[in-house]
Amino acid sequence: MKRETVIVLDFGGQYNQLVARRVRECNVYCEIYSYRTELEKIKAMNPRGIILTGGPNSCYEPGAPTYTKELFELGIPILGLCYGAQLMQLVLGGEVKHAPVREYGKIEVTVDRSCKLFENVSEKTICWMSHNDYIAKIAPGFRITAHTADCPVAAAENEEQKLYAIQFHPEVLHTQEGTKMLENFVLHICGCAGDWRMDSFVEESIKAIRAKVGDGKVLCALSGGVDSSVAAVLLAKAVGEQLTCVFVDHGLLRKNEGDEVEAVFGPDGPYRLNFIRVNAQERFYKKLAGVSEPEKKRKIIGEEFIRVFEEEAKKIGAVDFLVQGTIYPDVVESGLGGESAVIKSHHNVGGLPDYVDFKEIIEPLRDLFKDEVRKAGLELGIPEYLVYRQPFPGPGLGIRIIGEVTAEKVRIVQDADAIYREEIASAGLDRSIGQYFAALTNMQSVGVMGDERTYDYAVALRAVNTIDFMTAEAAEIPFAVLQRVMSRIINEVKGVNRVLYDLTSKPPGTIELE
């Protein structure tokens, strides 16, 4: 699909996905690429604008990530953020040095409102700073457009060449007017129309899928989660009876979830899809026996998924395409987009085996963030209760069980998680918390129950609030609710004598435990 695009060149910053997400909130399509992307490829993409991310390095050190001067001579508007701002200045003839005063956190910034980047922004505004270096001298042709008490160049511009450098992070929510600044850049400076919307995405996707598939047969890997459900309904709209949905119950689902998925998507459900359920619990448990390393578990689950789908495809006969509910964060966190390190191999991206016996894999949601997937689902007419159900990872409870996966551990975490979800719903908190679940730690500890010594597992409760699933903060659940959950789990779930609450934010943690 041809779309006006802003690209993010990633220099290893922790907020790379967030930058792209914020641009899309301005209804402008955005993708992330490594700073190693060749200049000719960037030219061929014909972006309306380029954003350079932050990064952990000092741009003046030997071997630090950099880019050639020619990038800034393309005539394309460029916005440098933090490291990206410093690099822009250094490459174009300015100076960057170690700062005498490090700035970190919420800082008051004084901006020049005559700069197009700061139109309709308060003269004094709170921004999020995170830097050890500073721009000591701006490059020729630039002027200073913002400063703080300790940072003489908080922003600079070369309006004629449409080059903008800002030392802070407009993409994080702590920067109070960051969205206005990004809107000013993509809509006013880059001249984007802002027509990236889910209604047009759904319509264009259906047309593109029909053209690609033709009269071929399609197999959809349906997990029952939000992403694969939206992908399945999208394909059903596009190719109808040519689609068969295969639901693999790998024994790592939430309690009763296999039956719930079948009730929705099976022959008696509202969508009446060609639906096949494969009960493969023992097969997956056998493959995971003795495996405790998270990445290895993910890859085993990913490969076994594909092998089951291949087997089912042979039974159906001459299946050309495999459909997966891969979304954009899966791609980036698996190390296939941008420059950041591999966070975790998602089973349907980095977890795929080298050989896949299908003509082609179709990933209609690959360009979307989670909240965009939900919007697409609503556009497709999927009921809210399905679109807003709790997210569930493809590897399932395999990555909510620390260490080796066994049938007994699965039973423990299923029962504990069901109790947790029941109590959250009973307290009326189920729609106000972004994601919540119980996980099983690999820790066993001494307890006392019924005057007897126990040596059982500890369950960890996780609940986070998040807008985009790129960053998250621990939810503040009322203590009385946590107490009820703890009491029920210890009393009702055999094998548990301790319940913990995980307060970790993302970053530094991830939402899932593995």
C-alpha cells in the first residue's frame, strides 16, 4: 500500500517504538529502521520526514553510531532527538561535549515560540531530559530555539533546510506538550496530510489480500487472542470460504480458554469460520521437557506451532498461505526492526524455524501497534468484549512459568490466574487495568499450613497500566483486593504457599516475565 511515511532512524534508544507510536497518533504512518540503513534505500522510500532517536552512546567517541552528512542534504525535514540532536550538530560542524551538569527527569524548558516546532507550545514547558552530553556549539546555519537553566542548547533549528534538533524527549508522556511538538513537525513542517486511519487500513488490506491470495487456500493460525482474532476476521472478510482457521491448544492456555475460543470461532459461533481444533498438549509438554531458558522455550513453541500447522495443511490439501497475527512490536522486539537489541523472540517472528512449508506467510497486522489492532477489530465489527479482552502471548503460559514447563505447573498457574481475574472483575477493575495475570515463579519457600511445614511455589501477580504496551507502570490495586486474591490462591491452589505482587515498570522490565 502506498502511504505517506515518516521514518525513524534508530540509534539504540530505549524509546524508539514510542517515537513511532506518537507519530501514528498524529495519523501519520511511521516505521523504524536502523541507522545502518543505506542512504539509497532511504531515498527510495521517499519519506515525508525523518526522526533520529536517542541512544546510549556519546556521538564524539570513536565507533559511536553515526550517519553521513548527505542525509541532511536530501531536502527532507529531519528532527533529531537527544542523541539524534547531538549527532546532527556534530556532523554539520557543531561541537558536543560531556556536560558539566547532567540532566535527567522533568526539566522546565524555555522555548522560542517563533520556531515552527514550538507553535502553540507554552513559553515555559516541562520536558523529559536524559543526557550526559550537551551541544556546546551549534552548527553553522542553526539558531538556538530553547534552553534550560543548565542546558544552553535545549533545541536548535535551521529553518531553511528544515533541520530541527531537540535535546529532550517529546515522545514520552512526561514531556507535557510533546504531542504538540511532534504534530508541528509531521503535519506542518513535513506537510503530511494525516490520513493514516483504521477504516482506510481495513479497506485497503482486504483489497490487497484478495489480490495476493487469488483463488489460493489460506490457513490462519488462530490462538483466540486479540491479534490472531482480528487477523482471522480480516481474512474471512477478504477470502471467505478459502480460509481455514486452525486453533492449536498447546496446553499453555488460560483455564477453560480452549473451549471459549471454540465457542466463539467454531461452527456454532457467531463467525462460523472453517475451524479446526488440534489438541496438542502432550506434544508441546514433551518438547519443553527439561528446557528452562526463555528464548529456547519461545523458539520451541514457535517451531512446534508451525509443524502442527503444516500437518493440518497437508490434511486440508494444497494450502498456499499461512496467516499470523504478528504485530509491529513483535517485529521490533524480535530485533527485526530498528537498532535496539533483541528483547525477546516472539514465537511468530524471531521464533520461526528456518524452513516453513508454505508458499508465503501473510501478516496483515504486521504494521500495527496493539491499540491500532483493537481499532481495526472494531472497524471489522468484532464485539468490544472480544477486542478488549486481556492480551495473551502466543507462547502462552510457557512464558508465565519461570523455568521448566510441566503439566503440574500449568495447572497451578491456570488456577491462580483464574482466581486473580475473577477477583479483579468482581472489584470492577477489569477495564481500568491495561493487563493483569498471574505467573509462576521458580522459587519455592518454607511455609506453614494447618500446623504443618510446607515447601511450595510462590505465585507472582502482575498488573500494569499502559497506553501502547511500549512502556508500562505497575497498577495500584487496592490492598484489600490483593489480600482476597492472596487468600484464595493459597487456600484453593494446591502447591502454592506464597503470593507476590510485581511492581516493576517497563522499562526496565517487560510486561511478561519471560
